[in-house]
Amino acid sequence: MTDKISIQEFVPKEAPPRYSSRDFDSDVDPKRDDFDEGLTLPDINTTPMFINIGPTHPATHGTFRVYAQLEGETVEKAGVDVGYLHRGFEKIVEVKQYNQVIPYTDRLNYCSGLTNNVAYCKAVERMMGIEVPPRTIAIRVIIMEIQRIMDHMICCGTNIVDIGALTNFWYFYNARDKLNDVLEALTGARLTYSYTRVGGLAWDLPEGWREDVKAALKEVPAAIKDVRGLVAKNRIFQDRTRGVGMISAEDAISFGWTGPCLRATGADLDLRKVRPYYGYDQLDFDIPVGANGDVYDRVIVRIAEMEESLKIIHQMIDRVPDGPINIDDKKVTLPPKDKVHTSMEALINHFKLVIEGVQPPPGRIYDATETPNGELGFYIISDGSGHPYRIKVRPPCFYTMNTLKFLVEGGMVADIVAILGGLNVIAGELDR
Amino acid sequence: MATRETPKHDALVAELKNRFGAKILDVDRSFDDCTVIVDKASIHDVLAFLKNERRFNLLLDIAGVDCMNLPKFRERFEVVYMLYSIPDVVRVRIEVPVSELDLDIPTATDLWKSANWGEREAFEMFGFNFVGHPCLKRLLTHHEFVGHPLRKDYPLMGGQWCATTSDMTEELNEPR
């Protein structure tokens, strides 16, 4: 533990010398190129200034706080305070049934709730030895990739807005709204979907849904083209983001980075490729990687990933097989409602399953999924009852936020905003 | 059912047993995962071996567990390290039983920087004392919060009144 510093130490004993424009060399013409060289400032007795950004600041997009010690406009030191959205996810799920946890997972990364639903159900299903039907797998892949596009649109859109380019935000949000309509048609919700169940899905695709998806996806390439055209070779944007918040791949790995932020440093870790699940190894897509690990690369990698997700959806959308969406296991799947009303066995089955819930065998499992932000892991301990004994969430942005202090120190104040946006820290999954 | 990782797990477990002997208390291979249960006295050696010589370069997460209500357990608490090796594409979990009477455990912040916040969260939720941690403060809960909320004997309902704002001096001065 280092010694505490007192703010009083930095208060000067006597007032700093005042200076006015008359102190400067009056011969210097401000329009001359060597204006800066001719400028002589008297020694200014600067004192560190402490500023507090957040917890509710428009640029934090969530509730966290950066406390910075400034020397002029340079951040000398920074402290990061999180936990303003801590709701005790890991405590409350210990008294819920496994299926009742699914709505809570929506609230982790609320920009891509469906991915969290799938990630959680995938973990429980592996624990129970369930192989979900091929139709369910295809639907899950499609909705996960739609959510990846939507999440990246929010992240890139707001990050570029924070830097000062508002138009891109509208381009992305127009397209994102169409995708949200599609998901609303599927799940009935626009933010907290709760669409998956252990062993399958809540309900099947509505009629004509695949055509709706194809129509909505037509908006996405145009939005990507517009934004990329405005941003990628934009001198102002590059000046603002190139070399800002740089981190090497080695450091990023040591800090526990995963997902697009890590791939922006050049490391090509993507669980969909290296540890494929749900038939991702059968699909044709690439992993975009950056080179410098700065804010620019994070934005560009995300935009490129959206195109890869488009490729995946286009491959899958016409290959959704027919068949059931839930596994045929009375201990996992609720019986059809008409059977419940007419058959005694189905009624008892329904009652037992609702009261007791699904019961994975005793044991422990860690299962990870590549979410838009990186590796979302669920460490689940089951004691054989209907309630999880312990669920530990491994949120991807928890570990990127850990790094924020080291990324902003030495930079400018305005860069804090750019870096924070590029990391895509979502308070819901950061604080749980 | 064997997966692509199973032979790698076999080799790793054999090597750890060979090298650390009785310090490896047990190995759990259920659900195709690989969990190595390590004695607390040599946890830092095992982690350093995995990091430096077996290329486990990614410490994904640190989880605390309160085993109080489990049917059988070694000690009341456990610290679980989720490790992943990017070059070898293999996962392993390291579990360390920690007694309620001695909550000290050596820090892993000198091996992985991600251990910083992972250990802070485990500290506030369960009360482990990670010896050598640069800034072992509460992270998600308020700095005036009393108790360790994820322990099984901490009540589910209820609240605490926390009023003042943290001055953040310790976070500010945390060494890089």
C-alpha cells in the first residue's frame, strides 16, 4: 500500500504569479508558423486539479466514476470506481430456479441480452448433458449474430458520438432499429428478451420471420458503408483515436482481455474459431484483427466483425432445419399446454417441473461463449437441487475496465471519453 | 466423452502430480472440465509454474465459493482460478480450499494483472485476504459496506446505509 497523498500538499503556500497577455512578446504575430516558438511563458506554479467524471456523465454510458488528477490537461493519475449498478446478481440467483435465472442474464449486458440467454443456457445444458435440437442451434446462432451486430452498432455509434461525429450514430441506429423490430417480432421485447430456455427456446419462429430478417439485414451493409466512409479515412477521427489508449497484445492478455478489444491488439482469440460450439466450425467467416490496439483499431475491428456476422446470418438463415425446438425430456421441457389441460400425467409433469425446476447433477462447470464484448463465462456449482448453489459470471468488460486506469494515465482528459467508449464497458455486466 | 482437450488435460495433470506430489490434493474431471485442487501452501508455485512454464497466459476469472451448505467439502471456502492457454487452447481450473480461520492467500497479481480486480471482488464478497495485493479495497460494494455478501450466512434481504463518497486516494496512487 502506498502512502496516502493529501490534497492539501498541493495547495501552494503563496498565490501563483498572475500574468496577462502583456507579458508575452508583443512582436509575435499569431498567424506566423513559429508562433509557438516565440511564445515565452513565465514559470507557472501549477497545482494538480482533481476532477470527477461520473458516475452519471453522458460520456460514461452507464454508471461508473473516474477520478483524475490533472496536470494541465494531462491525466497524471486516475482512479476508477465501479459498482454503482451492483444488484447482487450472484446472490439472488442462488434462490432462483435454473430457468428463473434467464431473465436476470438479460440484465448483464443489456445491449445483447439474447447472447447472455444463450450463453447461460448453453452452460446449464452442458452440465445436464443435453444436446439441443438442430433447429434450436440454428436459431440461436442467428439471434446471437444479430445481437453481435446490434451490440457493435451501439458501441461504435456511441463511441464515435463521444468523439464528436453524430451522424454515424444515426446511420447505425436506423439499421439497428430495423433489427430490433425483427427481434421484437420474435420475442415480444426490445431489450430484455428472455427467449431461451434450458433445453431449447421459449417458442418457435413466427411466420415469415426469416423474410423479415433478410429485409432488415439489407439496411446493415449500407449503414456500415456510410459509417466506414465517414470515419475510416477521416483525418479528424484518426487524429483523435490513433495511438490513443494503446496497449500491446501481451499486456492485454495479462489484463485478461478477450473479444474485439483483444483482437484489436493483433491477438486472434475468438472462441467461435478456437473452441467452436453450435457448428461455428462449419461456417465460413473470418476473424478481423487490428494491429496497434488503440481506439481506432477497436472501432474498425468491430465494424469488420459486423460484416462477418452478416455472412454468418446469410449462411444460416436459409438452412434452419425443421423439427422440434425443445428436447423431448420430461425433466427439462414443459409439456404442451393442451396436454396439460386434458391429461393427468402431463398436468403432474407440469406441476413438478414448475415447482421443482430442472435439476442438473451435482458438480461444477465453467462454460464460455464468445459474446460481442468477449468471453462471457458462467461458473456454475450444482448441489443436485433445483437451485444453483453458486453462479459466478465472468463478464468480459470487468477485465477491460480494470485496465482503464493504465490506459488513461499520461493521456489527455478528452481521451478518457474516447477510450471508455472504445472498451464498450456495459455497467450491467460490469457490476452485476 | 472425450474432447480434444482430454489428452492435454491428462498430460497436464500427470505433470502437476509429478512435480508437486502431495500438494495436489485431488483432480476433478467431471463434465470434460479439468479441475486441479491444490493445497494453499503451494498455490503460488503452482500458478507460477502454469503461467511461466505451461503458457497459461490468460487468467480469466477468480471466483470465491462458500462451501458451507455443500454435502461434503474440505474447508469452508474455496478460491477458484479459471486459466486458459491461448497458444495451447486448453482450459484448467485451480481450486484452493481456504479455512475460515485463516483467510490469507498469496496474491496472483504478480503473475497476471487481471488478478487485481478479480481478487478485490473475491475479497469483498468472501473476505479472503490476498497477501501482497497492491490495493485490496472493496470494489463493487460501497466502501462503508460491512460484511461479505456472497457468504452463505449473509442474509438475502436487508440493506445497509452508506453515506459518504470514497476519496479514491488509494486507487489514485496504486502503482502501475
